[in-house]
Amino acid sequence: MAYRYLATPQFWRSYAKLTERQQAAALRVWPIFKANPFDPRLRTHKIASLSARFGRTIHSVWIEGDLRAVFYLDGSDCISVDIGTHAIYG
């Protein structure tokens, strides 16, 4: 399925706070995510706590180490909600 990719203001605020190395890692993963947010290399999985809070299924993708990005699907839109360490799940 072809998705339209969007990001929330919270995502961009969190991205701006990442180190240069973390931002570079996120940019390296972006083409994989854009081609398929469920690509096995991303280790995409559902996050129950965020899903309950948002009232929709929230997914997390692995970027590197403890760095994750979370998103949800709304029809053909793929909306990135936040990026950071596991602490963003809380």
C-alpha cells in the first residue's frame, strides 16, 4: 500500500532534541520506513500503552540502540507521533 507520510508537531520537537548522531540514524532508516513501515528490519511492533492512550493502534519502529519512532495509520496516512528512547512509551 502507498502511504502519505505526515508528522505531528511533537515528532518534530522531539527530533530537534536528538543528537546529530541520532538524527543521522533516523535519516538512514527513513527510506526503509517510507518504502514499508512494516519492513522486518525496522522490528515494527504495537505499543499497548500508547494505543490505549490514543484510542488507536500505535506502532513503534527500531532506529538504533534505544532510539524508536512511533506512528499510527489512518487510512492511507502514516502519521509519525514521536521519536526518542523507550521513555516516549510512558
